[in-house]
Amino acid sequence: MTKTETRGPAIEPGRAGLTRRDFVGLVAFVLAVGSSAFRPDEAEAQVSGAAQKIADHFASVKTMMGEFVQFGPRGEQTGGKFYIDRPGKIRFNYEDPSPMRVISDGKSVVIGNRKLKTWDIYPLSKTPLKLLLAEKIDLSAKMVRNVKEEADLTTIVLGDKSMFGDSTITMMFDPKSYDLRQWTITDAQGKDTSVMIFNVKTGVELAPRIFDIPYDEIRK
């Protein structure tokens, strides 16, 4: 991810899918990071400063798309594509045969099952996803469990016992570019779900229909 934006042809979403089990890790990341990580706090300024640089970099990227591979706690593996258009818009597609989608159009967030033709809908303003997709991300130091900087990797561990118990999110970044490479959700039982992202492109022009929510179908 870079701050340089190269505009190109509008990109349409491709094939995708998702089992509900596969979806859990990605939703946990979106909700946990949005809920527990982005709150202002003056404590531990040194740690906050290191983490805030990464948050600022992520927020500076207005459009993004790429691929991901997810590894579940039992070794199960799936993949797919993601799209982000800041502020407020995001879409995750998993590979077939999974039927699931998650879409935010800037107003609402939906989780849809194409096979069952069911949708769960939430106001974006009432979800932590709004913070994750905001123009600016304010990262609270009190949520940062640890920051480790190595030659080839910068690792930030986030957690909030009051909201998620012993669950944590470990985010791994390129130490030179601050590009997000991988995240791991560790639940209260110590089970990990990891997501690696690759082939990331920024500054792309995403077709508006990528983030369309079928409200007529939802209301039926």
C-alpha cells in the first residue's frame, strides 16, 4: 500500500463465496479492531505513537483491493477478494462454493447468503466498522498490548479485556512501508484464525456497483 494513487478503469467484483465458519475470522477482525482499537487515550504515548503511524498510513489509503487467504484454527483454508473505498465502503467476497458476502455501502452493513437468499442488515453508524472505514483513525494506546519492531516485520497486538476477555488481534506490517501483511485473531481459548493479504492495489477506481446493497431483496 502506498499513498500514490494511480487511477485506472473501474473494477467490477468477480466470483466469490464464503462459509459461515470461514466468515467468522474476518468479521471478528473487522469488529474487534473497530471496537477495541480506535479510541483516543493519552496514556503510553510512545507505544501509541508507533501504532498511530500505522493507523494513519492505513487511513491515508482511500481505495484498495486485493486477495486474501484465511487459515482457520483446525488448519482449514479458504480465500477470496476484498475491496475498500474510504469512507464507509467495504466488500469481502469468498471463493465459491461459499455463498456469503459482507458489504457496506456507507450507510448500512449487510451479511448476505446468496444460496439461502437471506440478509442481516445493520446501520453502519451503529457498528465499529464505521471507525475502521473513517477518514481518520484514532488509535488508543490502552488497547495496544504490545508493539514489536524487527528488521523484517512490525507486530502490534491489540486487545480489550473489558470487551473481548482474553481475545487478541495480532497485526503484522512491513516495517518500511507499514503495509498490512497479515492479521491473526486469537480467541479466549487460544485458537488462532489468520488472514494473509497479497496482490494489494491502492488508488484504484472501484465501480460503485461493487458496494451496492440489494435493499429491495432484503425488504421482501
